Amino acid sequence: MDVKTDRIYLTIIFHITINKMAEKEFPEIKKQNKGKFTKWVKKNMQGKSTCEAASSIMSSKDSYPNEVVEMANYANNFGCKKEKKSPAKRMSRKERFEFIGMNENQLKKDEEN
């Protein structure tokens, strides 16, 4: 393989590896609990969205029952993330090169060839 092919191969391996590291089992909501938090928010926190309510609840956990705090925590962790980036996109260019065992100077030399 030539240098360009090696680099493409390493990049693909990197993305596959980093995305597998990020994969987590998504905890499913039981059928009888679907919509339960949204319903609670509409009844008890009128005028707030589900995500706003979840943030508010998590900032003052002691004021709410444990069941509500657990539902708010789930909503915050799995439903209210504004920006979801893969771990590869969160890494800097330098970190990506270090991950695959290269540095930018090597890449520049490879590109010149």
C-alpha cells in the first residue's frame, strides 16, 4: 500500500474504533412509563418545556421526589442534549493524529510525495 492508502485506512480504523468506544447501551423506557415525565411537567410546571423542567429539577433535586428526579435525569441525559457529537469530532486534529500514531509533519511529508 502507498502512503495515501495507509492514511485512508488508518482514518477509517480510527473512526470505527472511536465510535465503538462511544456506543453505549441505550436504556429503554418501560411501556407503562412512556410519557410519564412529560405528563408530570405539564401538570406541575406549566409553561416550561420538558427539557427546561428537567434542568430546573436537576438544579434543585432536594425539592422533588426521587421518582421525578430520576425521570428528569433520564430526560437530561438522553433527550435534552443540544449538540451530539461523535468522539472523533470532539478531538482536536492533533489528538486524532496522536491516536493513529502520526503527527502533522508526517502527514505534510506524505502529501508532498
